[in-house]
Amino acid sequence: MTTKTQLTLSALFALVLAACGGSPQSSSARIGAAGGTLTTASGARLDIPAGALQAETEIHLVEAEPRDGVARVEMEPRGLKLGARARISMRMPAGQGPMKLVGLENEVEHALEAEKQNEVEHAREAEIEHLAEVELRHQAICLAACGAGEECDDGVCKPHVEDPSAPAPTGNCPAGQELDVSDNVCKAHGGK
């Protein structure tokens, strides 16, 4: 696609959004070595700490149409490596049940570091090492409590990765479960 065609399509898209009364919410700023914060109207927030960027850089935080979740943001320039971990936070809609943040790269979902609930801001937050897409999604809950060294991940108890003492399944799964060798996790027999 030529640059002229891309510009024409971008302008047409902007006109359609304006005609429908909507436009993507975004925040942009030049952020340097001292760090900085970007926020959007819906409450998405990107905190870049001091030392994460060596040179002043134009950073964009753009609310985008969700794919599988309830909200999605794109951070640009996409793929920009940070010298220190930044924090992304997204407000959770009321009454939606358990939520989680996931990173999206090349249509593949990735877990985010230190992803957790921020009770004060009623948000989910996580650490990121580079700028990318992040989506807020519904989280499946585990029907039974997970054991020591495990965490509930999409309805399945899995070894807690950040805990180096967490035991890895060895094939000795509890009754009614079997070892899924694709991800080395005990799952319900015949389950996904």
C-alpha cells in the first residue's frame, strides 16, 4: 500500500469516527530521563520511571477497540525497550467480576510481570519492559483453592512463576486431573 493510500485511508477513518461522534481517546507527551505519566479519559495510565528512557521520546497511549476484552490500549512507539520497568494500569468497569491484564504481541497473548489488583483505584496494573498493546479481560476463576506455590491462571492452578521454590508438576496430579505436557500443568481429566 502506498503512503498516499495509507494517508487517504487514515483520513477517511478519522472522518468516519468524527461522523459517528467518537474518536480514540489518547494521551501523548515527550518523556525523557526524568520519567513521566500519561493517562486517558477512561483511566488508563502509563507511569514511566526515571531512567527508563535515555533520550526524550514522544510517547503515545491510545485507547483502542478491544479484541477479546473490555478495554485495550496501545503504547507507542510499539516495541520501544525501556531501561527500567514501567507500570500500566487500567480501570475495571463496575460489576464485571474478576479481571486481568494481558500483553498482545503479533496476535499472541502474553502474561505481564507483577500483574495485580489495585484496590484503591479499582484497577488492574502490571509492569512492562517495552511498549506494546495491553488488554483488560475477564479472568476465569479456579473452582478450588490452589496449593502452596501455585496461582490461579484462567481457571487453572499453575505453578507460581515468580516463586522459584514452586514445585513443578511431575505427573502426580490429584484425583480427577491429568498432566498436560504442553504446559506441564495438572488439569481436569479431558479438560482444556
